[in-house]
Amino acid sequence: METANKTKIAVIQLTSKQNKDDNFQIAEKLIKSAKDEGARMAFLPECFDMICPSKKLTMENGEPINGPTVQRYQELAKNLNMWLSLGGLHEKGPESEDKRLFNAHIILNKDGQIVSIYRKVHLFNLDIPGTRLVESEFSRPGTEVIKPPVTPCGRLGMGICYDVRFPEFAISLAKAGADILSYPSSFTIPTGKAHWEILLRSRAIETQCYVVAAAQVGAHNEKRKSYGHAMIVDPWGKILAEINDEKPGYALAEIDFDYLKEVRQRLPVWTDRKPELYGYIRPAYAEPIDLTTNSKQHSLDDEDFKFGENAIVKTHQIFAKTFYSVGFINHRPVLPGHVLVSPLRPVTKRLSELNNDEIFDLFQLVQKVQKAIETIYQAEASTIAIQDGKDAGQSIEHLHVHILPRKKTDFGGNIDKIYQQLEQHDELDNPFNLRLLTNDEMNQQCKVLRSYF
């Protein structure tokens, strides 16, 4: 029986073919049956919409996210009051020279609303005797690892099929707070027999997350067959549910949040890691993009940023945000394009206070911001400066990096004057008569900069 600390989920196995209506009717029946047995969320495999016998037919039958296939599942989720993971839509993007389709993993809430979208970043290219599946011929790769959305089964790390072979991908999701990882798949039979179970259990053990892997099974057409064996694995690596039949079906398991906590306490691998020895993996922080509007699903306008003890950076100043860092417009710039990057952690005064993850993230964002402002302001150089402590000229006790696009004509050619100006630019008497930007000016600058992130 489900309790506050347990949630029942269903993993679905399909044999998708070219006919979308037939595929939907089979999936609908399985989802309804799982709902009747208490599942609060159901996970569908990659290619839940269709599997066509040719690249040409696949390309012709792709749909946008707001197309009829997803709309049918949105209505189903709403009618059943049930969350759905749609494991891999053949998504037609906006018109461009690249006509290939995205492979989109979509999360719907119980009201039928789209909560998150992940586009597969690792494309599977297999060309061996007897099996040829070169995904890059008809699929466009995504470009971001998406921040895990909150669902009834915890924070959900979203992947697709071939992503399961990349442990760094899973660790990125786990570091972003994932409780469960989802790998909707369509494994070939040779790779499935050799690696499927091993990969899924490995990802669960190393991340200490539940893993759910919906699967395609059987013959889709004369050219293509899938391995099946949809399963759910617990964070200790134990298989909780598996579909061994070579036909469509579903299996159920409970996500136990108390057990998840127990496993992580029993074996504290996250605190024992030493990224300074073998490299840093950034937590997933990207927000999903709605390609119909070319905008982030969630806005940077959600919240202000507390800068130091008393200052507040308003949302109209913020142009970039990662898991650990934030980029914002300097309200009193020394030069046009003068911006700041700072750690998000409240009142982080000195560089020495940052942990390894925060250091890497901060300077990676600094590099991205530098490239953006040099492009916008047509500069070929930048000043990047940190006043690390009050005696170094830090005016607000919160670590921040100054980034300014530079030209040889700055300050009448006296380019080193920048350091004196930086030291005194925020003093109350404003010795250099630097002008405060208006809200409209900061809004406009943010709008331009946000397009680079």
C-alpha cells in the first residue's frame, strides 16, 4: 500500500510500428491497467509514437511537441489524473536547413501539462554485419542536460537509451539532485543481450538512484527488432521489476524514499569523491526549451538574487544562472558591457570559501560570459578581475568577478586606469561620476545577453 514515503510507478514495454493510432491504443490500455493497480506515474519507451521501416517515412511523420500525438497523451494524463513520461517523440523542430528530427523525452503532469522536455544528446550509430542503426542520419542531437524536474517519484533525471552508456551523464543528473533516472530505450538485440542489465544496474549503483527503463520489444518491421526487458532497479542495484515477455506489457514497483536515504547514508560515496584528482562533472542545470517559441520553459525572472548581506540583484539584471553561479548586469558600469558573475551561495565572501564544484562552475560561466560580451561589444580583449576581500577594494562582501570588454582606446588610451576605477566605482561619493543604469537599460542589456545562454 502506498504511503507518504513510497510511490508506485509503472514501466511500459511496447512494440511500436508505423501506425500511430495503433501504438497509442496499445499504450493507453497498458497505462489504464497500471493506473488501476495504483501507479501514479507511467514511463513509456523511446519511439513511443512510431517506428517506421525507412528513414524517409520517419522524417515525413515527425511532429512538433504541440502536435496531435502529444496532445492525445496530455488528454489521457488529465483524464487519468496520472503523470506520464513519454520516452522519445520524433520531434519536428522549427524550419531550418537541418531537417533531422529531435528525439524528445517529455514529462506530463496529472493535469496534462508539459513539465519538462529533454532532447537526446548522445546519438547511437551502429553499423555492423546484420545490424545497422545510424541515428545521426535522421536525428539531431540535443545540446543540454536538463535539470531534474520534481515528480511524484522524486526528482527525475531524464535520459534516453544510448545515454545510459555515459556514466558522466548520470552523475551530472545525480549531482543536480535526481532521486530516479529514466532511460526510455529501444535497444538492439545484440547490444541488449550483452549490456542492458549491466548498464542499468551500474548507473543505479554508482549514482545511488532508482533507475527506470521502459523498452521497445520484438519486431517493428522486417528491418528492425528490439530487445525489451523493461525494468526498474533500486539504488542498491537490485532489480525490482522486469518484463521478460517478448510482447507489450507493464511492470510495477514502489519508489521508497526512506530506503533511498538509507542507501546513501550507508555508503556515502558523494562525500568521499575527489574531483580534484580525476575531474569535475557539472550538475545538470539547464531548463528545457520550447522550440515552438524558442524560449526556456522556465524563466530567469522567477526570483531575485541576494548579493551580500543587504544588496538585492533584481530579476531584470540577471542574464545567466547555473547550478552554482549567476551572471548579472552591473548597475554602475565602468565601461559599456561591464557585468558581474558571482556564486549563488548566500554571502560567499572569498574565493577560498568555494568548494571544487563551485570554483569550476564559476569560472566556466565567466568564460561563457566573456565570449558573449566580446561578441556583443565587438571587442578582442577583456579585463577579468576579482577584488578578493575588503582590502582589495571589494565594496560588497560577496565574491564577484568583474568582466569588461576592452578596446585600446579605453580611457583615452590609458588602459590601466581600469583598476583605479574598479576600486572606487561603487564608492558613495562616486569620484568618477559613473552613471547608474535605468531599469529599462538593464532590461534591454539582459535581453541581449540572455540569448547567448
